[in-house]
Amino acid sequence: MTDRGNIGILSPGERSQWVRLRTLILLRWVAITGQIVAITIAQNTLGLQLPLGMCFLAIGTAVIANLLAIFIYPENKRLSEEEATLMLLFDASQLAFLLFLTGGLNNPFALLILTPVTISATALRLRSTLLLGLSAATLMTFVAFVHVPLRDAMGEVQRLPDIFLFGFWVAILIGVAFLAIYAGRVMSEINSMSDALLATQMALGREQKLTDLGGVVAAAAHELGTPLATIKLVSSELMEELGDNPEQRDDAALIREQADRCRDILRSMGRAGKDDLQMRIAPLANVVSEAAEPHQDRGKTVHFEIAAAAGSDPREPSIERRPEIIHGLRNLVQNAVDFAAENVWIEAQWSDDKISVRIMDDGAGYSPHVLARIGDPFMRRRRSPRDKEKRPEYEGMGLGLFIAKTLLERSGAELSFANGYDPFEESTKRPERCGAVVEVVWPRAAITPDPKTAGLALGENQPFQS
């Protein structure tokens, strides 16, 4: 299974360093502009009596903070988590001070206290969001009881009824908690999906590089076949002619042996064929066997069953050898071998319009409570002591199945996951193939060559592009 260290996935702490100072400065300018407009309209249009000096002092403090940040730090400055937290705390405190000067919770703009908490939930870690959430709740509770009364042009105090004031205070507290949890959860899922897609792309890129490398080896084996055969033929003739000279005859024999060794090495390295034009299309059985090959010698028996569906053309189809198909099937086989007791079965079947591959094992199967979530990235579950004893090194996160599912769906397949037994049936009556079952089904046209070009000449092999 792929892990975080191997694919370079960032931890929440590392990701929190991505907040740009310029972004928070821009948001603060927007807030400052809105505060000036709101105070101007309240004073000149609505006739409210506000302590303008203190209000503009609070706004001026935010302006000075922005200007200092602009002149001291470069535009591409990335804030640490502590720096971003302090900036958001400053914004929350500045807004609370303005609310203190303009009626406290009687001012409908008190709702804006949700902004810094939401920003923290989307960009920072949980502890920073908790700090900002508690600070916002404390500040709102303070200004609910301690504030400068909001007076109209006649000097009368404008105040909400107590029941509405209490309701507004409760709504703000609930809003702080809800938005923090909601935004944090959504961003966590987005980040997990982004990391998983990155891992998928890296896996596909790695498989493509292996494909390209195998193509080079296959081409080398093909091109060097004739010279090596000539060397072997000439060395054999020399051995016959040097029968009365043992030393030179041994040298000729050594040349023939080394030629055979070169041939065997090239054949071994390029046995998969990879991206040679002649091997971009291969029989279904060959592709399935190639995908399972790395896991056939891991102590479990892998059985292959290749057959046509009832009433279909019995001739085995050839399919495209795409890296995503090979790597996706390989991950599924790896998962089956990892959890099988002794046996893994791979069934490949075709009909006139579909091609399917089913992978089964005789293990314990998928846990019922995670069966519906299979294919989600970084899906963790609590492992039983029995699981830890059986596989102490395993730290699965669901990433391998996610990569397999994503790559295979990219090739046009549909995947389904199930268990090979009825959970209400006695264990003694379960079938031999009682473990996990994964079925991959492609429309036949999605992975088979175009019939119009299938019989045409392939042309010369093209050099790989760097």
C-alpha cells in the first residue's frame, strides 16, 4: 500500500504554511472599506450618534497594520500558522472593539465575527481554529453585556428586546461552532482527495516510466538479436575448428556462453514487451497475468480462469496494454494476496459487448461497516487485536484501492466491491471463495482496438519523448 512518506503528502501542519500574507491583507482592505462605508451611512443617512473618533481610531489601527505588513514583508510571504493565527485574532479583536463602540450585539454586523473563524477552519489546524472560536465566543459574550449604547438622532437608545438579543448571541455562538466544523470537514476532505489524486498521478507516472523503460529494453533485445545470433554461430564454428587447441576452444566457448547470457538477460528484462508497438495490444489473459505477476510468489496460490461468457465468441479478445489498466489490476491483486488465507482467484470473461475481470480470495472479506466506503482515500478503521497480530506491519489507509479504482475508472471501467459470503450464514457453510470480491467491467469497445485499424501495419517504433 502507498503511504504518506512515499508520495510526499503534506501533513496539516505543513499545509497550514500555505496561507499568503497578501491574501489576508487583501481581505482586511475589504473589511476596512466596508467598515468605513457602514459608519458613514449610519452617521449621515440613518442619523445614528456614533463615537466617530474612536471608531476611526479602530479602523486606522487596521490600516496601519496593513501598511506595516506591506512595507516589511515581501509580496510572496507565506505565513506560519502562528503568524496567521495572530493576524486573524487581531481582525476579530478589531471587529469586537468596533461592535463595543456601536451597540454591541444590537449591531447586526456582529455576524461578521464568523469570518476569521471560517478562514481559520479552512486554512489552519484544529488547535488554531479552537483558539479563534473560543476567542470569538468570549468577545461576543463581552460586547453583549458591555458596550456603548447605540443612539439615534433624537438621543434615544436603539436596543433589541432581550429575547432577540439572547437569540442573536446564541445564533452567533452556534454559527461559530457550525461553520468551523463544516468548513474544516469540507477542507479536510478536499485536501485528502487532492493528496490521493496526487498519489494516483504519481503511480500512473511511475507505471508509464516502467512501460517506457521496458519498451527500450524490448527494442534493444529485438535489435541485438541478430548480432548475438551471429556471434553465437561464429563461436560455434570456431569451437569445431579449434578442436585440437583446447585453450582457444575454451575461449570460443566462453564467447558463445556470454552471447547466450546477453540474450537471456535482454529477454528477461524485456519479457513484458511494454511499449514496443508490437506489444501495445495483447491478449486479455496476458494482460491479466502481467498485472498479477509481481504477487504470484508471495506465499499464496493465484488461480487464473479465462473463458468466454455463455453464447459469446470463444476467441479470446486482445485489449490495449494501458499503464492504468496494468497498475489498477495489480493493486487489486495485491490487496487480495495481502488478505487471502491461501488462495486468490482471478476470473477474466468476455462477451460481445463487455469484458470483465473478477478478483476473489478466501480471506475474511471486507468489514461490513466500511464496505460502502471502499474506494475513498485515507479511509482508516480501528484494527482488532487479531488483525494486528496477523499483520503487524500493515497500516492501510484505503489509498491503494482508491488508486486502483481511479485508474481503472479512467480507462472506462466500472468497479463493484462485495464479500463472497452471506453474513447471516454459518461460517461452516461458506463457499471456498468466501473473501473479498472485486469485479471490474469494461464496455468492450473501451479497451479493444478499433476494428478499422486493428489489421493495419503498425509502422516503425517511435522514439520516446522526454
